[in-house]
Amino acid sequence: SETLNADGMILDFTHIKSKIQDKLDHQILNNVVPFNPTAENLAKYICDELAPYCYRVDVCESEHNTASYYKDV
């Protein structure tokens, strides 16, 4: 983001938790999302859920495997 809010943040992590973590954490992803829950698809889903504040998401499957999704800005 090019600007910060009055609290000096782009997005409060509480918002991220309510939009993402509360929906996906400790869930069977096949039962939660209407797509094949690959790391790539999850990165896009998270980025879309956090729009317009987010333009990039990295999803780590393990220490050495990461999928990234970038939106055109």
C-alpha cells in the first residue's frame, strides 16, 4: 500500500483473522472452499478476500515450498 491509516497500519491483523484465519484454520479445506485447495488457489483466495488492501500472498506448504499470488497493480 502507498498509504497507512491513522494507526500507522495498512490493515489490522484482527481484520485478517476474521476474514481468513477464522474460516480456514483447523478446517478440512475441501469442505470450506468451493475450489481445489492447492497452495496456489489458497493464495489467490486470500488475496481476493483481503482486497483492496492486498496485492500479494505467499502460502507456505513447508519450509522449502511456497506458492505466491500477485495481483496486477
